[in-house]
Amino acid sequence: MSEHHAVITYYATTITQIGPEARDLIEGGMLILFAAGAPAELAEISVLHRVKQGPSAGAPPVGAQLRIGSLSTSLTAIGDAAWRKVADIGHVVINFSGASQSERPGELHVAPVAGADLAAAISVGAEISISG
């Protein structure tokens, strides 16, 4: 008998729209998520989404998995205010830097992913989730 450990989903959301200027940022390793209904100037640089589940009361731990469609990477750092922003306004900046500390309080950092792979994974209808 192997031990089974339940996977906790901290957040799950579906991409509804991709801003015209979001692709350049994505290829550069930065994904800005904003809940559907974001102000126009923010929507231009953001990937808009509609939440399916969460966010959890507590922030996910370093090492939690971020999935975008079939792409998967792991959380390396969480800014002090990042999870609260997710909860309050559905906004988060995901930086694919692999940094172990967040210089900006509103960012999540994850292990690097090739820009082309990331860009390919970002499509309307794709699910983004954080689980561990």
C-alpha cells in the first residue's frame, strides 16, 4: 500500500481574454493576470481570467505547482502581498525568473519556462491552477 497524499488546489481559473500587449510580456517571462472586467489600460497588458476555485485562505507554499494548460512549473517565491491581491481583485504578476525572494510584494515567482512554450500554453479557455 502506498501512501496517498491529497493534492490541495489553492487556485484555479480559466483564461477568458489575452490583452494585445500581453504576448510581449509573456515571451519575456512575465504573466500578468487580472480578473475579467479589469480597467481597459490594465486589460491591454494582462491575461484576463474567470476564477473557478479559490483562492485558498492561506498562500501556497514554495514548491507548489503552477499549471497553465499542459505546462507545469513550481513556485519559488511569493511576495508578501501577492496572495491578498489574488483574493481581493483577482490580480497577480507571475514572474518566470526562478528567484528565491520576491523584490516586489505583489509577485509570485516560478521556475523558468521557455518563452515560446509559455506563449503557446496561454490561450483562451486554458486553465491556470496552483496546487500542491
